[in-house]
Amino acid sequence: MGCPISKRSAAAASAPSEKLHHQPPSERTRIPPALSPSDASTWPTWLLSVAGDSLLGWNPRQADSFRKVAKIGSGTYSNVYKAWDVEAGRMVAMKKVRFDVVEPESVRFMAREITVLRRLDHPNVVRLEGIAISRVSSALYLVFEYMEHDLTGLAAAPGVRFTEPQVKCYMKQLLSGLEHCHSRGVLHRDIKCSNLLLDNEGILKIADFGLASTFDPDHKARMTSHVVTLWYRAPELLLGATNYGVGIDLWSVGCILAELLMGKPVFPGRTEVEQLHMIFKFCGSPSEKYWKNSKLRHATIIRPKQNYTRCVRETFKELSHSSLSLIDSLLALDPADRGTATTALNHQFFTTEPYACDPSSLPQYPPSKEMDAKLREEARRQISVSRKGNSEASRRSSVRKCNSRAVPAPEANAELQVNLERMRLMMTHINMTSKSEKFPPPHQDGAVGVPSNGLMSFAGSDTSFASYSGRGLIASKEEPRTEEHGLRRLLEIKRNRRVHGTKRKELVALGSVKHNS
Ligand SMILES: Nc1ncnc2c1ncn2[C@@H]1O[C@H](COP(=O)(O)OP(=O)(O)OP(=O)(O)O)[C@@H](O)[C@H]1O
């Protein structure tokens, strides 16, 4: 009685584990038919220079062969639109990626997303169907199959509470997709509910590979620890690990499993220190051996004074034995104890009753996205504030209510957003030539005309995003430095000093360090 999709996935999983990251993309990727338009022109040279291999066999689509229908998502690095593919006569999702053609680092990050997506081909991973370029600007759109929902939007929709068979169905698909990513040498590094898309047939697909990275388990390379949305971030990342593996994605899966079953996020921390504290309170303080072996960068400053006993089973006592057991192993402090996506798929959670329901038996929901959930939440907050005369008491109660149900998590790098904003201001302040153009406020994807037919054209209206470079700080430790990084690095150092100061204050508040130490 398992999900048919999972059976397909299990078949894929039983194939010998592929290390495809050693093969050129052209040998390992199927070229979707949607990518062979008759009016294909050539790729811009700047794109060929960074993503040439990944573009082999593909022709660019022209942005003006799509019609914008609506904006359906906005993230740290992109705006996402529902759009009508005029040539193919079907709906697609177009992700307009922010980058700056004259900033090599931002272009490399954008290219990395393309490269990673082209390694993947699985029913539970969103499929990159093509890339559209603009005739009039350097704007670039990643074209995906259109998905009606994301899991944040769905979980937060009024009246929606998932049953155990439904949760099993989603988890089976999530783990199957993740198993595929890991077998192809890809770490997602931002698994969260808003990055899990769902269609009306109940099929779940992992999306948003903007922070994903390739890895080789046999030759671990240094990677940045500034990845994954705070609420879903593994403890080793919070402690500054740079040498990590599939365990970080499995931790996020554990958080999602608990969230779906409990109806609210398990670790809704506001800062990195608070996040870690919440984790230790729940999972127990790490052993002496953990601290000794981990050699993690922030271990000495963040190590809490209190000794906590693990209370996973007490906290989730109303859950079934098999659910509890899977949560317990995915939320292991030691990444080695979390197992792999494959071991999770073989867990008794999936082999004991009640079994996962069939995706096609899931209820049909009205379209719901994280963006809708955010808008609903904002509208509810506004009403509550105006009713209660904007008093402090009403604000507090609104925050409490907000935390008591599935709510959109802050962005993967929410902490960095503030700094980016500050950086933009500083850039303008020090009067760098046309920098104000290069760093427009996030999500101001303006200049989009709305014709009377309600559809917005992509032609000639898409210059704003192509000039933003926000991804640099996230993974800067992995990337070779360029001259242009001088200033950015300087700003980052200032930021770190400030963050360190903030962290210290929090640590004092949490009793981890002495006031005068
Ligand atoms: N293929 C798709 N079909 C439908 N909606 C989509 C699709 N891809 C993305 N979206 C919507 O757009 C939102 C943002 O997309 P995505 O996560 O890829 O962008 P991002 O800029 O990396 O976001 P974030 O910073 O939140 O991680 C998603 O949460 C989802 O609601």
C-alpha cells in the first residue's frame, strides 16, 4: 500500500550508487524536449564561460516567448513567476535569478545552481526544463515544471492537519528525492518545507538548489557552515563545521518530520545561539567525546554550562512508536548516527501500520504557497493589531499564536539579509560608481507592465534582477577570492565583529560565558 512514486524511487535507489559528479553533464542528463525551440539563438559568452558543460545540448529560450501570469514566490536570490509557455502551450514556473554579470562570484553561484540541477533526474526532484534569456538585458530565468503548492503553504492553510499516512507519503517522497541527490553527489543544504513543492496529484518534489553543493564522500572538501535555514540547521553547522556530509540534510528532514506530525516547527530559534540552545535542551547536551572529537570552530564559546538530558521521547510521547524512533535517529547530535536517506527509507516507520497513503489519495487543496501563508499571516496580524489598538499585549499574543502553528521559516540566510541591506547602504554611501543600481532592494522586480489581458510580458522589462548580487556572502569561504571581493570582505569582517558582539551578549544571557570573561 505504499506510494507508487516511492516504488519508482525505490527502483531508482536500488540501482548501483552513481558517482556522476565525475562525468560530464552531457553524458548523464536527458535533454528535455522543451529545450529544443526552433528560434534558438546562442548562449551569452559570460554564461558559457561559467556553465558551458551544463549547457551542452541545450539551446536558450527567449524570455519573450513566455507570458508572466503572477508572481508566486520571492526568495533571497530570486523572484518566481507562474508563466505561460507560449511555444509549448503550458504553464511553467520561471525563476528569475539575481546576479551581476560583472561580479564573477555571483555568476558562479548562479551557474552552480544550473550545474547541480542538470545532474539530477528523479520524480521527486524538480526538473529544470530550460533556461530563458532576455534579448534586452542579461536577465536569466530558470524554467521549471509548474507545481501548485509548497509544503509550508499547505501546512499553514486553514484547517489542514496531516494524518500519519499522509506524513509518511510526503516523507517517503522527500527521502527518495534526497537519496537520489546524495547518490549523485549533491548536498541540498536548504531542506525546508517551502522548498518542497507539491502538485495536485500529491507528488512532492525537492526544489531550490540555490545553496546546493556537489560533494565527494571519499574526498571531503572544506565547505561553508553558513547554509540551511536556521530552524532546520544541524548542530554541527551551528558550531561552525566545514567538513560535513549528508547528515546535514537528514537533520533538516528530522525537523520536518517532527513539524508535520506535531503541527508546528520544533526549533524556531531567532538567533544561532538560541537555536543551538533549543537543540541541546531537546536532544541533550553532547558528550565529552563529542566536544573532544568535533574540533568545531565555535565549540568552546558556545558550549552551554547546563547539562541537559535528551527528552525527545517525552516531548513526542503522543506520537506512534515508529514515528518517534525515526525522529530520534534523524535528530541525533552526532551526524554519523543519523544514517542515510536509504536507511531512513528502510526504517520501520515505513514498514509498519498505518502505511503511507498513495499520493493520488491525498486531498485536493486550493493552490497554496509559502507566499500565500505569509500574506495570510500578515493580514491576520494587521487585523489583530488594529482590533487591539496596536497595544504591546496584542503584539505578543500575535507572536505566540504565530508560533503555535506551521508558519513560514525565516530565509536560509535571514541573518545575512540585514547585513546585505546594510552593505547596500554602505555601498551607496561610499559612492561606488552605479552601485546603487547594482544593489537594488530585494524583490523590487519593477517595470513589469500589465497588459489588459492580465498577462505580463517578460520582454524588455526585466533588468532589475540581473544586477543584484546577494549570494556572495553565503558561501564565500568556498570560492576563490577576486579583486572585487576586497571591499566585500572588508564589510564581511565588520559584520563578523558585530555578529560576534551580538553572540557574546546572547551567550551571557544564556549563562554560557561569564560577564567579565
Ligand atoms: N517549480 C515551481 N512551481 C511552482 N512554484 C515554485 C516553483 N519553484 C519555486 N516556486 C515557488 O517560489 C518560492 C521560491 O522559490 P525558490 O525557493 O526556488 O527561490 P529562492 O530565491 O531560492 O528562495 P529562498 O531564499 O526562500 O530559498 C518557493 O517557495 C515556491 O513557493
